[in-house]
Amino acid sequence: MKISVIVPCHNAEKYINRSFDSLINQTFSDFEIIAVNNGSNDKTQDILEEYAKKYDFISVINEKVGDVSLARNIGLDHAKGDYIVFMDADDYMSSTFLEKLYEKVTSDNFDFVACDVNIVYPKKEVIISSGINDTTSLEEIKRAMIFSYSSGVVWNKIYKRELLNDLRFKENVWYEDVHFNFRLFPKVKHIGSVNEPLINYVQNTGSITYTYNEKLYDLLDNFNDLIDYYNKNNLDKEYYQELEYSYVRYCYNTFIKRLAKCGDFSKFMSGVKDVKKLVKTNFPKYRKNKYIIKPRNLTSVFNSIYFIFFNRVFATIIYIINIGKMN
């Protein structure tokens, strides 16, 4: 078996047909689909069983707990493929996704290969570069880890199976993809890309990119876990600059933008106070970080200024801009 595609499915009856039809219509044939129905209370299980009856390369696992990380971990435990692909049940693939990523990843023994992404909003579509280039350079891999869109998601990639043998998703949290990939990157030696938007990432009004939930604080907990992970695995010195920059970026950028969606300015400013305290505690000298003092392009210049001078005024501006915005 060349590829295992792992698909967590939770209350997915509205869009699961589009997702699975895109898998069934792949131009690549040597793959299995492991569908993990995690805690659905709609017709998801019935739909999955119908697909499994028609196609012998689809297996369905019924799990009572509605946790995407647990579902992915179960899928990994059952996977037989040499390579792993993760897919969300509300997304859908180009018909050549598996073929093109498999051809690329096996062409030069890549550890993983990422493709560009078509983000499907309710009223528009936006193509985002994976941010990954073909490279064996440690410095370029580090840059991909902290700057690329791909570092925060798992569903636009094909992974070498052996790379994931001792790696699993942190369960019962949001932003598990970030936590997963940041433990993966120190393992990789060769990364690559297919510069085509082969995966359609669907944004629904109820998705975490559009709504506020207290689970947003998982993002902070995950990065605190990563600090411990890097320390315990003697990665803290080698990756200190990257971890420091990423910690600040996720605290002052991603977290703050998502927190703005709470619609409560008092709660928002309380969160701002929380992240400022965390940054000061964990990385008090972050303003000297090499990625901040030596920005690589105009966007990085603006980010550096924002990170260095982050305060209540900047936070208020972010609140106003992002309170009702999808990002």
C-alpha cells in the first residue's frame, strides 16, 4: 500500500459526499481511506458505511469521542501505507492531489511535500502558497517552520510514514496541527512542494477561523508544551531562535486576531495582558531575535515593528480590524 488517507468525520453529513467523491475520483489508485467517525450524532456513520460497501479500499472506524486528534491518532495506528495524507471531512481534493504529491515525494526521497491551498470562503476563494521550497538546507527548513503557511496545517501534505512512527497528535485541544508540525520539523532533512492549489480548504461560518471559543487558549498551552518538548529533547539551543520567534508570532498575531472575535473588549484586553505576561516570562529578550532584527522582506519589517512595540494601542487596532473578519 502506497498511501493511507486518514479522514476524521464529525457530524459531516452536509459535506462528506463532496469530500469522499473527491477521494474516489483520484487519478492515483494505490491508496486506502481510513474514515474515523468521531462522535457524530447525525447521518455521518450511515453515509460512511454506504461508501465502504461500494469501495473495498475504504475502512470505517466508529469512535464515540468527538476529538479530531484522537481520530487522526487512531487512523495512524491502523494505517498501512508507506506515506500518510490527512484530510478534513469538509474539505475536498483536486483529482490529481495524490498522484502529484506521491510522484514528488518519491522523486528524491522527500520527508514531506506540501501543495498550495485554495481557501474557499462563503463568498470568495483565495489561493495561498504553501510557503515551502525544495530544500535540504537546515536554515531553509527552519524558515519554512516559522514562516510558511504549511507549518500550521497537516492537510496539504504527504508525509513519509516512518517519520511519524513515534509522533502523535495532542488530544482534546484546538490548534493540534501546529503542535504536531513543530515536533515534526526537527526530524526532517528534505522538504518539497508542488506549486499548485490541489486542496480546497472550506471555511464555514462556524469554523474556528470565524468564531471565538475559550479553546483558543489551547494555542498558548500548546506552545508552552512545545517549550518543554524542545528542552527535554535537547532541541532548545539549536531551535531557540525559531521557537522564540514563533512563540511571539502566535501570541501577538494569531492569538490576538482570533481573540478579537470574542466581541468583548474587556475580555480581549484581559487576553492581551495574558500573552504579554507569557512572552515576558518565557522570552524576555525576544526583541533581539535574529528574525526580528533582520527582517527578510517588507512584510517582515512591519511584523518586526509590530512585535517590538506591541502594546494596548496596537492590540486595539487589531481588535477593530478583526472582530468580524475571517482569517
